[in-house]
Amino acid sequence: MPCKWNPSEDLSPTDLLGGECSIQELAAQVHALKGLVQAQQDILYSQKAQIDQLVETLQEERLRAAQNAIAMPEMPQQQQRPLLQQQPQLRPFDLQRIAYGDRRLMGLYDARFHSTHTGAIPSDLRILPDRIILVRHAESEGNVDNKAYTYIPDSQVPLTARGHMQAREAGKQIKGLMEADPERARDYKLYFYISPYKRSLQTYEGISSQFPTHHLLGVQEEVQLREQQQDFGNFQDEQGKQHEKAERLRFGRFFYRFPNGESGADVYDRITIFEDHMVRDINAGRFADNTALVLVSHGLALRIFLMRWFHWTVDEFLLVYNPGNAEPLVLERCPSTEYSSWRHTKSLYRLTDESMRALRGCTAEMCSTDHLPRKSLKVSTRLM
């Protein structure tokens, strides 16, 4: 039979050996096969060149987007592109997020992937609240008389008359802070997270009473912000409570767990969950457009909130004392020039100098956080 073969068809060794082909015909077939292989190689080289060009373009676009992320907040308001919260796919920095994913696929190092989750990194500085304000509840009956806990459940202990005045005064302080900039004084919003305890609810009522309703974006009761439970929820025996507190000093204040209650480490765990959820809400754009968050809670819970936010060690936490009743502590967003497209949201806030002075024991190093891990820790031998 004649030797026939089409280079576009599959070829097996039996096709070559079983046919009646001359040496010349076989050589022609091999030559045609080499041409086919060469054509495939040319296609692969062309595709590789296109991929290399695409990688280079993506890197250039990512750099340009990151530069825009720094520059845009400094532009006059009328020149800024609108932030489309209802259509996330149309936000200004989607290109940055595209490059972000492709960079990971290329196997390049990126510090953003060494955070807890992509939801911990803001896509746009403008979606971050200007301030996060922490307020310990105002003076309660339990603050002036420990015996109150023997006949009132801790969750139901109310404010004193002085405490109600303190709450209203805290509202005035926060109002003055929000209206310090005349250009932003008319359209700011406040969103509250509050402990479900009565003294925190009453403190919230006193604070919010100082604002017109159009400035109040919303309020959310958060059980995770409750007081440390030291047999709380039950009527307490005054002598037994004093015995437990003395035992806590011998064991270590942070890790001692009250009978039927919590340790400081237990509170840390639930505050961690709350912070993670809050940061994801922040980065989803829930509190954009000149909004401040206000957390109304308890002394220990707020100190542990800061411990988790700024990554304090247990030793550092134990050096810090509770703020005064109804004394606002303000975390301010850092200037836009410090913004980076891969920095964790928490590293973009600093405790103000005034708040640092109100939080006895807190140093400047403790009141801000970095995007890089600590190089070393000091080990203490004293009781915790």
C-alpha cells in the first residue's frame, strides 16, 4: 500500500513501520513532523512573551494604584472620585485588588498575606472611620458602694446622679471633638457599640442625648463588651468577694479565674472575636463618610480591647490602669501619607496624647502599633 500520512493526524510507530514507505518518503514525514513541533514551540514562546508582558503590566498598574491610594485622600473634596459603597465592584481601587490576587498567583512575597485575613486590610483609606472612641461607663452605684452587688445583680447596677451628669459631659466632649473641624462638623455620624449592662446603657443614653438625631447613625448592643464576670449575674457575698480578690493577687491577676466567672484571659478571647468582626465591618465600608465609632463598655474590657488592638504583652497590660468614669479615649486614624495598600487596619490608628495621659501606665510605644513583628520580648518574673 502507498505511504500516506497527514501531519495534522495522530501518528504512532505502527503507522510508520506497517506502511510501504520508502526512505525518501519516511524522511519527508519526519521533516513534516519536525515542522509541526517547531510550530508548536513558536506558539508556546509567543504565549510566554504575552504572559511576561501581562505580569509587567500588572506590576506597573499595582504600583500606580498604590500611589493613587496615598495621593487621593489629599485631593480637594470636589476632585475625588465618589466612593460607591453600594457597588463595591466599582470602587476606585479594584485594580489594586486585581493585582493583589495576581501577585499571589505569581508566588511573589507580599506582607499582606502574613496578616490574619484579606478582610483585615482596607482597600481604600476613605472607608475607615476617622476615630474610634472608647468610653468607660459613668459612675455607678457599685463604684461608690461595693455592697450594692450583694442585693443588685451586677448587670442591673445603675448610674448614680453624678454618673448621669458625667455621661452627658462625655457627650459634650465627643461633640466638641467631632465639630472641631468646621468643614466636617455638619455631616459627621456616630455609631455606638455598647455593653448590655444597665450602667453602660445609661451612659450611652447620656452621651447620645447631646447630639441631634441626624448625627446618630446607629447603635448595637454587644454582649462581648460586658464586664468581666466575677460571679456576676449572681448576688455576691462581700466577704467571699474580698477573699477571691486576695487569692487572685497570689495567683496572678490576668490568668486567675473567678469561681463561676471569668479570668482576664477569658475576656481577652471574647474581645478578640469582637475586634475581628468590627475590623471586617470597617473594611467592608460600613462606617465610611465621616463616621466615628463609640464603644461604651467597662474598664477591664476596654483595657483588654487596647491590649488586643496594640498587641500588648501581659506584663504591659498589667501596668495600665482603668480610665476614669465616662472619660473618652480616642484612637485617631493616622495621616493619609502613612497609608499603605497592605497594612492592617489596626496599624492605621494611634491613641491621642490626651488619651494617653488619661490612661495611666500606657507609654507612647504601647499606644501605636506597627505592621512588623516585635524583635524581642522582655520576660518578667513577677506575678501576673
